[in-house]
Amino acid sequence: MDARRYATLPDPFPMWRGGALHGGRIAYETWGTLNPARDNAILIFTGLSPPAHAASSEADSSPGWWEGMVGPGLALDTGRYFVICVNSLGSCFGSTGPASTDPATGKRYRLGFPDLSVEDIARGGHEVLRALGIERLDTVLGPSLGGMVVLAFAAMFPNSARRLVCISGTGAASPFAIALRSIQREIITTDPAWDQGNYSADAPPVVGQRLARKLGTITYRSAAEWAQRFGRDPIRADMASANAFASEFAVQGYLESLAAKFVSAFDANCYLYISRAMDRFDLNRHGDPIALLRRAQLESALVIGVQSDLLFSLPEQQKVADQLSAAGVRTRYSPLNCIEGHDAFLVDLKTFGAEIGGFLGGS
Amino acid sequence: MDARRYATLPDPFPMWRGGALHGGRIAYETWGTLNPARDNAILIFTGLSPPAHAASSEADSSPGWWEGMVGPGLALDTGRYFVICVNSLGSCFGSTGPASTDPATGKRYRLGFPDLSVEDIARGGHEVLRALGIERLDTVLGPSLGGMVVLAFAAMFPNSARRLVCISGTGAASPFAIALRSIQREIITTDPAWDQGNYSADAPPVVGQRLARKLGTITYRSAAEWAQRFGRDPIRADMASANAFASEFAVQGYLESLAAKFVSAFDANCYLYISRAMDRFDLNRHGDPIALLRRAQLESALVIGVQSDLLFSLPEQQKVADQLSAAGVRTRYSPLNCIEGHDAFLVDLKTFGAEIGGFLGGS
């Protein structure tokens, strides 16, 4: 079962930091129906790692990464809206990325893939709209990396969306987030199996990937959540091992099981490219953010942040909201007290659904 | 220049989780003068990595890890107090640890070192007091790991201190701290150069140690501090490299330079042992904490925590303060708003000096 469709990128597709792609494409999925006026579309940009499969559908009944948020009567109400979710350019779930075949060589791009920027991911989404004949979105929406992409999208494509929803995003990565992400990349690139990106498909740098993902998971959650959830419970007996310095606590088993799933699904080079793109993003490179956001001709915006988020702190999101307001956009800023940290948008669907549904249900 | 002195441990020295040491010793330094009544001593237990050299002295004029806090007229006023700082058992700066020679084999202990506990570190400090002829301390004090050790010390050696100062410590490691520390250990143990602890002295697992220390440094500071300190400044030109995914930002260069210093100074196996001991510590294993602290016969206590501390959260320290109060100890709880995170006690000497000096200067 596969609900993906593909938009072909212009050939060449110029990359924001130089270089170009040939024969590139963007994978996406849709839910609901585009109305005759073609003005009821919501475009979702994802976080670092999810595919375009945000929710189940007839064509693909497996649960999506935002299952419970997208569907008839849900926050992103597919009875009313035509919802599109794109797999980011540079990822490995159907869109062109470092794990794709380079038509010039017939081999995987690997580190021969051009520099990837958040701006390229935004442009990839915009190409999907062109393919679908949509000139102006009702709403462009994104959490995490997606919350950076929507800002780039607004800056690069004026008048392409009526409303914007930025969830746990930022206008520029903070040094703390850069530190945490760059260590994850270094954990992978120092795994001898990475081999300058030339690992074979059946021998990826799993040791580095697993550790990088464990660290990622920690940065996506919070101390308060884990104190409630795991306390000092011992690791499940079936996960225990007799190695020196083996895991002893339940929280370690949790990290291990999530990491094992991730490693089998995500390509290491794609991870490195997207992670670096997040560090490099800075809306200021496009000019004065307030002028850019004014030019974007947004009518209204919703900016959601989470108090316990380690990676995208509340002050960063307050700043995005302030810039939108200063640009004349009717902006609602929602700092939430969820304890699930950066991942709260994936976990506390009730709170996020109410915020997003309330915003989308208004004008 | 070396100001260290050594206390010989009883032979055998039974370890808290089993096994015993033979021919063990504890390195320590002192400042000030022990009075005739032998009741003006302050014993400092350190965090994970510092040596006994807390401050410069005539015998060793190099700056100590708490330079500016220990000396005549300073918060730990050596005009009034006899200050002792011990290198933790299991460390590698003079005290016996995994990098020491096992008298049974004539070779380094490595992973043959018995399991290390916070309780063993407390007992090591207590042996120094015996060697110095001190029956009861004026104050037992420790930051970070040291803040765990002082609680173990109070529980294990009743009536051995009149006052207690616990700085950014905890009665039991949180699952979030366990997650972060266990990943640091795994980064080291997955470095092929670690070789099950059998690396040679001239080829330690520097890749893993460097990465683990970078992660450690992140967990010791805070996002707010680095936003002020580094922002998105680029890396210094002399630290830049042309590798794939090389560091690009100032914060990355900062982590790199700190990590390089640490790797050359600290033994990897010692790091693993002490780090694991921190995860395992749980005051509750000794019995009801309130009953234990009552039995300790402390007169007063100071518990300091920092709002921005990721590793030892304020609620944990509030809990320590509450238990001390419930045990009838006159307790001052000081939650501080410093932005330097867990390391604030090393950085914001003005605020910490005032808190600690104020407490010690009182009764």
C-alpha cells in the first residue's frame, strides 16, 4: 500500500547554496478534496525524519506520523481542507536526496549531493503546489524543521499562503541546538562504517546512527516527562545484557528500541544533510524578517511553542510571533506548558489539536 | 609543584557493591589550619572530573577548579576553616581507580576494578578524616556528583559533620540524567579503540572520549547562556577544517577545545566507572531518607539548585531540602536563576560565593 504521488522538479533544479539537481522529484500525499477555486489547500512540511505519510488513508491504511490530527472532523479537517504533506527534499522516503541515484553517474549521490538548505526544502514544496495547480494555499504549516521551512517559504514565495502555522520552529537555529545536532552528526561521521559516506546499503553506520538517534530522542523530550514515565525503573529483563556498562534502567531500554527502529528506516547521509541544513538556516539571510513577512501577504498566523522544549526554546518562538505581528499579520502566539518537550506536537494531540483546529476553524 | 597528600585506605577496603581494594589510597589537598579542637574542617567532594586541587596554594600555585572560592576571606575562608578537598575514589588524579596498578597483577585494574559506588567515594573521604584525626567536620560540602556524595556521607557516617552543603546534587539520579550519561558512556565503549577497556596508555579511545565530553559540556550549560555568548557567530578561522560536515559555528569550536583538554587529562575507564556510579546512586537504598538524615545529627544545611540545570533539576533539590527539613535540620534552600546551567557553581562565583559564604559565616 502506497499513497505517495510524485511531483517532478524542474530540470535543472538550482539549489540555494549552489549546484543543481537533475531529474529530481518530491514525494507527497494528500487527504480530502481540492475545491474548484483551488483555495482550500493546507501544505504540511515535516520535521527532520518523517515521510509524507502524515495520516492513514484508503490508499495506505498504516498509521501516519500525525495520525489523529489529519482527517474528517479532526484539527486538519479533510472534510473542509485539501491537505498535502511533502517528504522533504534531501530525505529518503521518495523525494530526491543523497541516497537517490545521481543520473549523471548511475550511482547514489552520497556526499556528491549538492549542499542542502531549508530553502531548498521550501522550494520543493512549492513545486508540488505548481504540479497541483495551486497558486495560493489556505495555510502553510510545519512543526520543528517544518517550522523553519514555513518561514523560508513565506520569505521566498510572497502571496503563496493566506495563513501560516509555525509549530516549535525558529527563524534561526540556536547555538545550543547547533551543538546538540552537530554532535549527532559527528557521532555518525566518526563511526568507521560511515566511510566518508560510502557505506554499502547492507552495512550502514548503525553504531553511530543508533547513538545519534538516542541523543536526538533525549533532545526531543524532557526531564519532567521521563521522571513521571520511567522514574528509576530497571530495564525490562528481555532487554538486559551482560556487557560491561550494559543498560540498567528502563529509560535506556526505551532509547534503544526507538533507535533500532530509526536506524533501519533512515539513511545516514540524508540525516547528515538535513541536520546540517537546520543548523545553517537563518531567516535574516533573506533580509529584514519583518519586511519579508510583510511582503508574504499573510493574513494571519499561529505560532506554537512549548515551555519544556530544549531545542527550539520559547524565546525563539516569541520572536517569530513578534516579527509576524510587526509585519502586520494577525498573529496568535501560544506558549504551551506541555511536559513532552519538543515532541509535544506528536504526543499531546489534544492540546495541539485544539490550538490548530481552533485557528484553522476561524478565519 | 604538587600539593597533594595521600591517605592510605584500610587493606582490604571493602567496596559497597562487593569486592575489595588492596593498597588503595586517596589523594587530597588542604588549605588553612586545623585548629586545636580539630572542629573547623570543611571537606569538599568534587564533581565527576576535577582533581583535589580546588585552589592554588604555596605548594601548588596553579589555579584550582574552584579558584576564587577557597582562600583567605573567600567564601570558604581559609583564615577560619581548614579546607580539605579529596580526589574521588575511582578517579585518576592520585586516588586509586581503574587506571591504577592492581597489586595482585602488577598491571592496571581496567575493568577488573570492582564496581564503584557513590558510597565508596564517600567512604574514601571519611578515611581522609581518620588520617587527619578529625572526628566531626564543621561542614561537608559538594557540588554535582559531590552533592550526591555528601548525602551518602551523611547517611553512612552519623554525627560526622555539623553542617552540610549540597550544590546542584540529588538524592537519586533522574532518568533524564541517566539517559544523557549512559549515552556518553556508550559513545566511549563503541569506539573501537576502547577495546573493552584494554586500550594502551598511548592510544586511548580519543574519538569517543572527545565526543562524550562535548555532550557532557552541553548538559552542563544552558541554551540561554549560549544564545548570549555565541549566538550564531562563525567558528574561528584557525579552528575551521575542510572535512565533510566540518564545524561551522563558534559554539562548535568551543566544545572542541574543551573536549581536547579533557581527553588528554582523564582516563576513559575511570570516567565510565564514575559516570555509572552517578546513575546508580539512590539515597533510598540506605533506608528512609528522613530517618537517615535525622540520624546524621546535622545542625544545619544549605541546598543550592539552579533553574537552568538540565541534569540535576530544581525539583530534585527541593526534595533534598524538604527531606533535610523534615529530619529536623535547619535548612536553607536556594534556587538560583543563574543561566549557566549545572556548571553555574564553577562560573557564577559571585552568586555562589555569597550563598555559601553567607551560610558558612553564620552558625
